[in-house]
Amino acid sequence: MPLHRERFYVTTPIYYPNDKLHIGHTYTTVAADALARYHRLRGRDTWFLTGTDEHGLNLQRAAARAGKEPLAYIDPIVAWIQQLWARLHISYDDFIRTTEDRHKQRVQAIFQRLYDQGDIYKGSYRGLYCVRCEAYYTEDELAEGRLCPIHEQPVEWLEEESYFFRLSKYGEPLLRHIEANPDFVRPESRRNEVMSFIRQGLEDLSVSRTSFSWGIPVPFDPKHVIYVWIDALANYATALGYPDGEQYRRFWPADLHLIGKDILRFHAIIWPAILLALGEPLPHCVYGHGWLLIDGGKMGKSRAGGQVIDPLTLIDRYGVDAVRYYLVREVPFGADGSYSEEALVRRLNSDLANDLGNLVWRTTAMIERFCGGRVPDPAGAPATDLAQVAADVRRRVEQHMERFELNLAVTAIWDLIGRANKLIDEAAPWELNRRGDTARLGRVLYDVAEAARYAAVLLAPFLVETPERIYEELGFAEDVRRAGWEAGLTWGRLPVGGQVRRGEPLFPRIDLEEQFGDVEAGETAGPAAETISIDEFGRLDLRVVRILEAARIQGADRLLRLKVSLGEGGERQVVAGIAQHYRPEELVGRQAVLVANLKPARIRGVESQGMLLAAEDGDRIVLLSPEQAVNPGSKVR
Ligand code: ME8
């Protein structure tokens, strides 16, 4: 599906504000970021939108449980989501919150218009409703035990007066559109799924609720709020200023709505039907990628795979580029794949440390030893085959990126890296040096250095720190991203005579045994202390919390005031004596361990409802956190 447009507008789903955003959400967002970066590098006018989906019964209830107004409950969670994206270097151009006025007004205008033209009418509805999906199900759609097929949670009977959208009217035109546009729903298996669903006949869709109030009111009947999915889907247009904003004219229709397969029907049927009703052009592509699974279950679901993997912990441990690389490389894009930290470390060791890291390390080391640290002149000897390999790899990367085959694109780059490493082994520069063949030595070392630089440009959509580091080590002061794709991928761009600067290895290897092997607990020979009984220990209520906010306390340089979430257990304010060890912004989003049943105390006039655990090592204070992210509120035993 070659994209010949000079513009590229890509979106992720807008996520529910949830302090359990995990590696699955990160997967979609990193993939969209890689595509946005790729098109930007190619000089295309690019817009990348993400955001949060903040209305609905589920959030209304969560806020009530926390004893808060919905927005006061949601704001800090949105701040932590933005912090997560910042740590992953997600280069979004806009972040839409569905509680913003710019969104609400335009959603109301859309609803009004559909009503005025007869595409929305009033009726009543009864059915089985999943609060987490915010959707009705029929009996035969339910999972065993009358559970929601996505969340495997009980559904509820709802009966209410409701407005309906004439979805049935748009089945035929939509089917014709999908048939005429093979790239509209991707990959092919999802396209087939959507077409057969439409062929079964579409029913009109209930698009308002009276059973709760946390939503955008129906403009002409405010006891109804607009169905959250209509509200949410519209974000892709409202964020651009639909119907007449300048950005809307510039970027609509979207080139790509990147989503997980769980929300395919909303994006490939309901949203396009609304756009047809509004007379707006349809997006070029809705791409439903697969799920990252843990132990065969979808991450974050209530039963199978209830476990969630915290991206921040992984970044702390392995660095942002290792996490980003793993996400785009490991799973064939589109299919389901299993997540495992061990697989991440294997990728890190083999592809990043061994292949890429080694190429840069050996090349700069040899230039230092044999060429006085300056990039040698290749002109004295015939070219190696690397320029040819590089051109071929570039062509393949471009083809794969246009088809959203991210894993194949990165795999292709490794052909260049592999060939360059092999050339070093074959040409044996140390032998050339011994024989005094400086002409051939110069050629070989120049070509492998240039291959490393070329690979850095090809990697720039995916990795956010490594391309810059490779340039720096090769002594090339150019800004990789600013130079862009075309200039960067001109073979021979690396200047002769540049001073290489070998730093630390790009990626230190991780000892798998040490990280994942059975480590014997062993007796700790600590200082003897008075012992306590297990019952005494049991009186401590230790809980995992997520830090939502952190701020300094005026006049107390050691103290920070933190707001922490215990998930269902609500929120607490805690004062912690860690201000000299952590900056407030680096704490937001982390998990920590709280002594939850400590008697509240006032410290410097600020109430502290519990205490965070930290290790004291000489002058250092280090916060304790679980080895993997767990649901906030989990008990520590
Ligand atoms: O559905 N593997 O938001 P959400 C891969 N607000 N991707 C995963 C995943 C996993 N295990 N888990 C989540 C919503 N995702 C609505 C969207 S859009 C108008 C409204 C990703 O917070 C995947 O992209 O539940 C999925 O579609 C999205 O997170 C769901 O995020």
C-alpha cells in the first residue's frame, strides 16, 4: 500500500486514564511513534495524535470509590501517562483529553447534526452491558458464565431510554468502500472479519445513556450523556478542529488509525459509518495489531494474564532503546505475541550488544589503533560491497514501513549490520595493518564506519538515543534527525578525517543467569537483632502504591509531599524524607511500598497517611519498589 501522500496523520487509541497503563499500551504507542518519526525523517508533513478517553461509568465509579470528583481523580493519572510517554520519547504532536472544551463542543455539534439530519433518533434499550467496554452484548456474544468476552467480567442488565444512530443504513455503503479499498482495514485477516460482520447485517446503535452522568450531555436533551464510544472516536477529528479548523483541512483524512484488535469494530465500522453520515472522507487505513500476551492471556484482563508489566521498570533496568527495540522487533506486526522479559534481554544481548554494539565498538577501536583515531580515506582501494548492501537494505526498509511491517523493517537493518561485522572478520584489518596495506585498510575501515552511520539513520525511527550516540562516536557532528532520510542515506556522507570518540559500549550485556536463574536466597548474616513473631510482622499492612504526584514542601529541604494510589483502595498523601535523593518529576509514575496502617502524623504541618519504605546505604536513600509492576494496592508479605 505505497503511501504517495506528502502528509502523514497517525493516531493511537486514546487510552482510559488508568494507573495501570502497561507494556501493551506502550506497544501501540511506540509503533505509532516509529511510524511518525519515519515519515517526519522523510520530510513528510506529519501529525501524531494520542490522548486520553476520560468519560463513562467506569471512571465515574472509580472516582467515587476514591471519594473524588471525576476530574480531580483523573488529572494526576493523565499527568503520569504523559510522564510515561516522555520517558519513552513519544514524539506526539498533540495530546487530546476528551474532557477538554475543544473536544466536548465539537462532539455536541456532531451529535446535533446527526440528529437534525435524521441519522439519530430516540428509542429505548435493554440489554447486557459491560461497564469496562462501555458496550452492550447479546447473549451469544458472551463468554462462558455470561461474562464479557473481552474482560471476562460479569455483564449487567441495563434498561434505558436511548438515542440511536442509524448504523444499519451504512452497512452497504461501508461494505462497498471496504471492497473497493483493500488497504482500508489491515491486516487482511481483520479485513475479512469486518466484512463478514457487516454482511450479517448491522443494527442501529444506542448512542446515549441516562444511567450515569459523567459524559458529554446530549445538547438538546441533557438528561442523556453521549455514548462514550461516539465521544471517544470523534477525538481523531475534534483534535484537528473539525469541521473547519486549519489543522483539519491540512490532515484529514487520517492516514492511519493504529489500534489493538480489541477495538477493531469500533474503528472499522462505527467510526467510518459516522464519517459517512457526516459526509467526511474516510481514513486511509485502520490497522488492528495483535495482542501482547502473558502466559497465553491478554495483559491486564481480570483473569488470564491479570499481571501487568510496567514499562517504567523496564526502562530503568534496560534503557529506553532496548525496550523500544524489543517492542517493534519481537512480534510480527499484526499477530499476537508473547511478552517475556527474558526474551527482551536475549534481544538486547544478541542484536543490540553483540551485533550493533560490537560493530561500533570494533570499528572505533580499530580506527583509534590503526588510523590515529581519524576516519581514514577510502579512496586508495576499490569499494567493498557494503554500499550496495546498504542501498538494498534501505529499499527494503522503505517498502516494509509503507506496509507497516515494522518488525521486518528492523530485521532488514540487521542485514547491513551483520554484513559489516562479517566484512571485518573477512578483511581482517589487523592483518592489513600488519602487512602495511594502508590503502585497503583505509577502505575497509571507512566502509564499516559508514555502514554503522548508515544503520544509525535507518534506526532513527525506532531508537531515540542510539543513533545520536553512534554519530558522536564516529566524530560526526551532524544532527541525524535534522539532516533527514534522503541526505542521511547518501553513502559516503561520513567525513574523512573526523576524530572518533569511543565511549562506553552502546549496550552492556546482561547476565541472563544472574537476572533470571534460580538465585539461592541464602542465610543473611546481618547483625543479630531481637526477633519478632510472624504474627507481629502480620500486623504491618504493607501495600504497593503508584506515585501520582510529588512536590517539594516549602521550608523543608529534605521532605517531599507525595500523592499515591492504592488502586481500589483510594489515594493517600504521604510525606517522605527523600527530597535530597529524588527530584519530584522522576518519582511520578513509579511504584513504591507503603506502610499503610501507620498512624497518621503531621510533619511540618503536612499530614502524612503512612510511610514509604526505603533502603539506607551510607549517604544514599533508595526507594523500594516491586521487581515487576503489580496492581496498586497489592499486599506486600
Ligand atoms: O480501549 N497488547 O482504551 P484502553 C497489545 N479508550 N495492545 C494492547 C494490550 C495488549 N495486551 N493492551 C492494551 C480503549 N493494548 C478506549 C479506546 S479509541 C477512540 C478509545 C492497546 O486504555 C491496544 O492498542 O483500554 C488497545 O486497542 C488499547 O491499548 C486499549 O486501550
